[in-house]
Amino acid sequence: MDDEISIQKYELQAELAMLKEERGDLHEAADLWEVAADGAVENDRPRLATDWSLKAEELRERMVMKE
């Protein structure tokens, strides 16, 4: 019997956001964090949604400071 791994789309988006951030693509990472946060809200995960939304905002602030 194969083991199944259950992962939601919003969790994958958060993982991708982390990778984008590590590569320095802050704009794309912020957008992905926000999309992941929206998905977390839709799946009744308010704490994750808040954390990820704050992460998106933090990245946007960093982008403005770089300009």
C-alpha cells in the first residue's frame, strides 16, 4: 500500500514563496505569500494566514527600502 502525502495548494505556494525569497525574488515571494495566506483563510487556518500575510508585508517593506 502506498503512503499518501496530503498537502494543500496553499502550503505548496508558501513553500515556493520561501524558495523565491531565498533566491532574492522578493516581489514574487511577497505575491506568493499573499496567495498562500488567502488559501489558508479559505481552509480555516487563520494563524497561518496571519503569519504569511505579515511575511508578504515585510517583504514589500524591504523592497521599498531598497528603492
